[in-house]
Amino acid sequence: MSKEIISRPSRRAITRLAMVGGALMLAAGCQTIETPTPPALEPPARLLDAGRLELSTECVVTSGRTYRMSYTVGIDGRTGSLGAITPPDAPACLQAALASWVATFRYAPVAQSETVTSDWMLVTARRGS
């Protein structure tokens, strides 16, 4: 009859097994970190309607040059407080036409008055091009 000798695990093996088990438990308990979504920004003023820009044929405007204008959109969606149109050497007839045109703009109501800046440029092309 033969005797089988069953050896006991060494202290080192038990320690390793405990470390591996602990690491598995930690990995199982980890969750991905969710970064909070920043609050959505208020959408900018949304233009709903605008009249036609009426520019007289006598008004000479340089094609391709940008003219900038700033104005306020009130909580009711109407425009007001049109500032100076730049560049300052914009023809007076163009400044008057742009001021009249901006007055026809209607925006969706906004939570609070906001300043809007718009650029305008005359673009010319031959018919059919």
C-alpha cells in the first residue's frame, strides 16, 4: 500500500492567490466614470422673417466689400438700437438701406435682449452664371 503525500500550499502561493483574487474583485467593482454633460447653451437669436433690401440704382457699393452692423434683438423678437455700420466710409445710401432693412427683421422671442452682429456684402454675377 502506498501513501500519497498531499502537500499544503506554501504561504507564498496563498498570498499570490489572495492578491489575484483581490485584483479581480477590484476590477469587477470598477465602473466607468461618467463626465457630466454641460448644460445646453441657449440657441442664438433665430431670424424668422426679413423684408427685402431696397438699394437704389444710384447707390454705388463696392462689390465684395463687407459691411458690418450690430443691433439688439428684444425679447419680443423685434430689432432696435442699430449701431454704426462699419467701415465708417460706407456710402450713406447703403447705411440708410441697411438700417431700413434691419428694422424689418423678426426673430423668434428670446429670453433676454441680445446683441446680434451681421455682415452684408454685395455680390454681383452675370445672369446665367
